[in-house]
Amino acid sequence: MRLIPPLLTLAAAALAAAASAHELRLGASLTYAENFSRTSYAPTAQDATLADLDAAFLHAQQLAANWTLLAALEASAENVGRFSALNRLGLGARTTLRHKFGLGPRVPVLEAGAALTAVHFRERGRRGWREEGFASLSQRLTDSWRVAATASWESFTAAHAPFDTHARRIGLETFYDATETWQFGAGASRLHGQLVANAAWSVYGQALGGGFGPAIQDYYSRIPWEVSDTFGSGWVAYRVDCRADFWWAQVAARLSDSTSLPLRYESVRVVNRVGVRYDSAFWSLGVLHRF
């Protein structure tokens, strides 16, 4: 009988070890961004080529039969080619609570969590902290087809007011495994809140001077803005209150159990409070690997 407590302790330790897991995820991507400057006047829009590196160390802990806690440390780096003021580094932490409503692969899965990231841009005014809250409800409808509804909230506290933004976003996405190698995905979402836009002074000066009408003049005079020179001499960065619609599609090749190669297209349409529109598009090719 004296052996029972030590045996129970060993069994509990074994179960705890079996119920937890560690994973390292690495990713790299190359993106061509149309109107990366998020400019309303198309002739002055600035395109860019982006190179990204991402890493995350993930710990998963089984809390109960249908509950899992995920904790991650994340790091990222982005190079924006000739617009070097936007080169950035990020370091943060993320935690997610996952609940499965039953057993098997086709039960609904609910995830909710939060993240905090320190973001260091080369341009001082853009530096700050990003706070995120997020949730998703996903369902595998067949062995090959999965759908999910998503919601998120984000607040970026920046050094300068034009880059200090708050937004909420809801969306739908779906994924289809056509074969063991090829997966297709698509999704759409809508954002309400604030984003950062940019304009050449030749355009923004007209807005401030009433060249586009009194409504535009009144709005652009009141929102936070500053001359940043980010996209050229005299360029202005400013914060807009807006609605933004996103849609994306991607195809991914599974090279192995641990490595995939996604090709993605994303379109973004932003309309601010006074009806001014900003359209952007992003083409990216990446590689993801899990250890």
C-alpha cells in the first residue's frame, strides 16, 4: 500500500507530460503590395516589396478532457525595401484557450485569447504596443472541408497620435483539402475603426485648403496628421476613421508533414467617414515549417 502514493505521483507526472507539447514554428514570405502607402489619389500611390520572417515558440497544455491552453512567444521582422522607415521588429506573447464541444474531428471548436506585442519601427513615431483580443468558432463539415467565424479587437498605442489606432473586425473563412498535397482557402472580413493612411503634400495640402470641398476640408483638418516623409519628401501620415473590407484566397502545397508553401492574394478596400476610398492589394508567397 505504501507504493500507491509514489505510483500515483509518477502516473500524474506521466499524464501531465503526455498532455503538454512544445512546438517551434518558423515562417518566411515575400509580398508585392499594390498601394502599400494606402493613398486615396491613385497617381501618387506607392507600391512596395516586403520580406517577412516570423517565429513562434508554442506550448500546449491539456487542462481537461476538452480544454487546452496554448501559450506562445512570438518574434517577427519585416523589411520594406526602399521605404526603410517602415522596417520593423516585433516581440510579443499570445495566449489562447481552446474548447472542443465533444469528441472526434467534426465537433465545433471554440478559441479565444489575447496578445501583447512590442513593435519597433525605424520611424520613431510609429513605434508602440499592440494589444489584441480574438475569438473563433470553427467546424469541420467533412474530412476535407472546414469553416470558421472569427472576431478580433486591436488597439495600437503609438508614440505619435496619427499612428494610435483602435479597430474591431469580424470575418468568415473556409479551407478545403483537395488532396494530401493541395489545400485551398478563402475568406472575407470587415473592420470598423481606425487605420493609418498616407498622402503626398500636393494632395493633402489641397484637402486642408478646401480644394476638395468643405466636408473634406473640415474632416482632414480635425484628424491627427504629421509630415513623416515616409514615402517621399513632404509626405503626410494621418489617421482615418473608416470601414475596411478584406477578402483573400490562397492555395497551399504541403511539401511534408511539417512544411507548407502558401501562395496568397488579398484585396483591401477602405472607405473613410467622408467617403474617400483607399484600395490596396497584396500578393505573397511564403514557406511555413514546424519543428
